[in-house]
Amino acid sequence: MTALLCSAAEKPEKPNVLFIISDDLNTALSGFGHAQCKTPELDKLARRGVRFQNMHCQYP
């Protein structure tokens, strides 16, 4: 009974999520092969996290 109460009292771990929002960025990142746009910090984040290859936007 004591173990059950102790485990129920633990706080759940918060997710580690970072949203990056930019207007008209498209694939203009060096991590997506863009030769002129250098984005070393975003490239580091992409290597350590998730990088989506198939993205969509509601505007053309």
C-alpha cells in the first residue's frame, strides 16, 4: 500500500519540446541542403531531435 501511494505522488516528467516558427523559411536551411542559408544552431538541434522531411502549409 505504501509503495502504491509513493508512486502515485510522483510528478510526471514534462516533455522537452521546442517550437520554431518562421515566416517564409521553407527549406532554406543548410540542414536541408540550401547552399547559401547557413543555420548552424538549427542544424545542431535537428541532429539531436526530429527533422520532418514531408511538411505542408495551408498557404501556397
